[in-house]
Amino acid sequence: MLRVITANLNGIRSAASKGFLDWLQQQNADVVCLQELKAQTADMSVEMLNPPGYFGYFHYAEKKGYSGVGIYSRRQPDQIIEGLGIPDIDAEGRYIEAVFGNLSVVSLYLPSGSSGEERQAAKFSFMERFLPRLEALASCGREFILCGDWNIAHKEIDLKNWKGNRKNSGFLPEERAWMSDLFDRVGLVDVYRRLYPEHEGEAYTWWSNRGQAYAKNVGWRIDYQIGTQKLADQAKVASVYKTQRFSDHAPLTIDYAIDL
């Protein structure tokens, strides 16, 4: 059994102070994908770099206190691919891939466009340039899981207040169509939604810090594990962990009936 967790930490130091690393030790995960580290190497404790039982790998943003992705793995990967080889994207620390034989596990942090037109334009630019990479991955014959914060709710079922967000970043028609393209044209699978096609509130992974969003479960499902058809067929159970709060996102865990 392969257990994969994805978690946007909104700052690894903040999440660690709220018990994330302690929680992780109890999860028996094989691979853990992290987003929004908001740290550089010098900021990381020994336990953040290599939690007991794990190898840690990171792609930091050049800007301090911003973005950054990482992967913890029980088994040492055969290869680590840091970044996409696209300078402006890689400067923001948004992609890291761990290769295990014929399987790749990716930690991805897709830009948010919610702060204004400039960042929305950067998000669209990322999406446009990332799609050919996904197509290449999908056609190379390898199996892979893309974990992370995609900053897009795909369907109406994926956020509480969908009617009021149709013109807002994260639920724009262009963003949703792009995700549909991933699934339909590229042939990838939204693994959680494959397992639980009807889940609404229990599927949310992010809540605004404004108002009483978390208390009222006015959330969005923007954290995904997206995989090849073969891997998705092996997915057995998925869960969103909400008992403790480590950040404004909740960890998503999926078990696959394969060995790493």
C-alpha cells in the first residue's frame, strides 16, 4: 500500500509550531508533498529538513518568506527534479518531482490570482506553459501523481458559495475549463473525486480566514491528488484531516494499492 499526503502549510515553521510534524509521525505516510513553505534552508530546523524516518527535498522560492514546495519520502528517490526549467516559474519555487522507478510523485503549488490582475495574469501564464509539460508526462508511459494546491475549484460541488464566486480567481470559467482539459484531453484523473463523486463539505481543503468560514465550513476544494488512469484505479480510500488545524488548508491523504 502506498500512502500519499499533500498539505499546503502556509509556512512550514508556523505549521510545525501547531503540531504538523508530530501529527505526521503518526500517519504512516510513504510520500508527503508540501506547499507554501515560506522558508529557505537557513530557516529550517533539522526536523523540518529530515523528519525522523524521512528524506526531505525542497525547492525554495528566491523571495524570502514566499511560496516553496517540498517532498518527504520514506524511501530515497532514484531522482529529484527541482523546478520546470522555466526561470520565472522556478524563481517562485512551485514544482518538485520525486522519481521512484516508473512512478513520479510531484509537489505542485499553482499560483493564486486572488491578489489582483497582475497575479491572475501570472497564473494564466503558468497554466499555459505547464500544460505541455503535463501532456509530455502523460504520454511518456510513466505513472505519476501530481499533488498540491492548484488554487482552482473545478466544479460547483467543490466550493460552498459557487454562485458568488463565478467571477473570482479560483473559480473562473477559464480556470475550470483548463482543469477539464487536464482530465479529458490529457487523460488525468482527479483521484478524490473518482472515489467520492458526491462529497461536498467533507471534501473542502481550504477556508478563508475572513468571517466564520472554517466554523461554518464555507470552504473550497483546491488541494488535489491528480494521477494517471492506472494509479487512480488503484486508489482505495481518501480523507481530509480536520481534527487539528495546521494552516488555512487541510491535509489530503490517499491510499493506493501499489508498493513504492
